[in-house]
Amino acid sequence: MEHSEKLLLRSSPSEDVTPEMGIILGQALAIYYDKVVVGRDLMQSSPMMKNALVSGLVSSGTDVIDIGEVSEPVAGLAASLGDCCVYVTEFRQQDLMSGYLLIEKDGSFFSMDQVRRLDRIFEVGRKRPPFKELGTVKRYYNAINDYNMRLMALSRSATGGSLVLDCNCGLGTDSAPQILNKIGTDIISINAQKDSEFISNPLSTKEADTRHMKALVLASPGSTGISMNRVGTMMRVFDETGEPITDEQLLCLFILYLKPKKVVVPMDVTWLIEDVFRGKVTVEVDSPFPDPDPEQMEFVVANPSVGPIHRMLVEKDADLTYYQGGFVFKGISWSPDAIMGSVLLSQFSSSNNMSEVLSKLPTYFSEKKTFRFSCSQADFARMMDANLPDINPMAVYEDKCWRVDMASGGFFVAFDKDQEDVVNIFAESNDKLYLISLLEVIDGLMEKCEAGQ
């Protein structure tokens, strides 16, 4: 059997993960780990992919703790039962084969360096142990209860409000409805049974995807709504008027309510988020959480991809992290957690009106531009670093892209993923006239950097 010299962990429209790759992954993990926790989602291909992985682990002498069908937040917490965890999942697209999500003992994701280290299986191979040294498989039945009890312990005394919850027949149904009910939420729960054949709508803000949920929220006056994906990591939230809110609006609500000391976000996040965190935008919110010490507050931006953001949230021990539609809350694990998010939002809405709070947020104006350059990316980056001080920025953050804070806004610069000689720019300000002048400053900066000299 021929294999590529690189582990394929997630399927794509052009290439599927195979069971054979699961066996190889198990053998590779066995080089470094003695005990691995394994869980899976409800995808119909997940049992096959899980069994292949377990075969590779056990045949190589590694013990397996099988936690069964669980949500990803549950798997993130259960990772502490072993040396690491593998979650067999595919929540992005229904017609893709299930793949493998590698989770560290603390619930954070494997870094690219850790994944590359596993590729050594193709170089060194793997010796089979004698039968007396084969690994064992032990079933652990309390993973979901462990998570539910931990989340209940973290819940503040605030009771829940009125909520319409759509679990999309996924694994969040083992946790979210029960916990919300215990904290006193007046909950209307739909699609709360597990169904491997259920096809859910995307968690978008398009009218076609939100029409049904909007009708349910409007039918229960005063309620908010939450629709979460099938593995419990992401959610779409609806305010009391039935309107879906954006991820960045939701991040504003979490910052106002949780009052976090440390927040980690991608570099391309809107400047509204930073202004809310730093208190430049003030909106009164009833919250049981104490005000943080200003000297301990830290707004951390990272390269807008999973690896750098996860490294930063663990390094900073962040209270709140946002990336790619997922929210990570301190206290359970470093996995995105829509279940905990739904509990917090229910408590928020018990004493606050979501739509009124959002209406008090100021309007920020933005513009997107693209520039083509004639030099190499390395020369362009060198010229950016050389010329940025000339525009008197308040702060500059650089990690293969640039976030530049200005007096009343800022801009983000990143190389285009498809065209090597193009940069994409996002500029934003709370003042339309300032944005116009900022765009002129950006034009001048790009002219200086375009030739790379």
C-alpha cells in the first residue's frame, strides 16, 4: 500500500482522509503518547474512521480511553484523562469524510510543528510490539457528565432568561438544554434529539438560513435565540427582534458582560472590539462579573489563523478568545465552546436587552482595497517595516501581516492567498472623514512599498 509522506488529517473537496491514514496516525501518535483519549461526532463515516485510528494505536502499544459520541467541548475537557485526545469529526461540510482533530492535554489544538513531528512515522517506521504489550481500550462513560458538572460549577448565580435553542440534532443536546434548564432558563428547545442523518442549515446571517429561527424567536416575545452547530463549537445568535447578530457584535456583548482581563483576537478584527475592551465605547450592562484592574488588562492580536491564535491564548492564559466564528472561554478547556456561550448569553439576557445594548454601539465606517506590487513579498515586507514609522502609527503589530493602529481607527494589510503580487487592505474608523484621510495615507504608503526599494 502506497502512502503520501504527510499525514492528511482533514478532508477537502479534492481529497478525502482514508481509514488507512487513521491507522498510520495511530501508529504515529504511539511513538510519543502512551495513553490517548478518542471521541467522535455523529457523522456516518466517523465510526469507521475512529475504529481505524484505535487499531493503529492499540497495535502499536498505546492505551485508548474511548469517550464515545461527544461534543468537541466535552472532548477538550476529557483530553486531560490521557496524554492527548483525538476527536473524529467533520462539521464543515456534510459530504466530506470525517477527519481527525488533535487536541492537547489542556484542550488546546496541536500546533503545526507537532503535526509535522508526527510525519516522522514515514521516516522511522513503527515496530510492532509483541502481543503481550498491545494497548488496551477502556470505555469511559462520564465524559459528558464531567463537562456538565464543570460548566454548572462555573455558572454565576445569575439565572437564565428566555431562550429558543436549536441544537441541530447534534451533540450539544447532551449538555446545553440540561444546563440551561438547571440555571432557570425559560427554554424552548428544538432539534434536541441526536440524529446522524439530520442536515442543518449553515450558521450564516442570510435570510434563507435564518427565516425559521427568526419566526420561533418572534413567537416567544422577549426571547433570544441560539442555533449551534452539531459539535457544539459555533453558534448563531438572534436578538429579541429575531434578527441574527454578527460574530463581532457577539464578541462585543461577551466583552461587556464578562469584563475579561485578557482578550485574544485575530489581527483583522474590527477596531470597534478594541475600543469596547479599552472602555473608549461605554455601554451600561448589568453583569455579576467584577471590573478588571486596568493595569492587568491586555488586548492581544495574533496572526488570523488557528495555530498562532491558539498559541497566544494558552501563553497569555486569556479569559476570552475569538477566531473563525468560535469563542473560547477560560475555565474548562481551550476548545471553542458554544455550549458555555449559550449559558452566558442566557444569563446576559435575563437582566439585559440584547437588541438595546447593540443599538447603543457606535457605527464604524470601513473600506477595502487591493494593491499590486512589482517586487518580492520579502522586499515588500521590508519596505513596509521601513516606511510605517513615517505615518506616525499609535501601534504596529506584525506577523506575516500588519495591523496598524491610528489615532481614530486603523488598517490591516495582508498578502493575498491566491495572487503573490497583491496585498489586501481593510481600513476602519468611527469617523467617515478620518477614514477618507486614512485611505490617502495608505495610498501613499503603498506607493513607497510597491517597488520594494
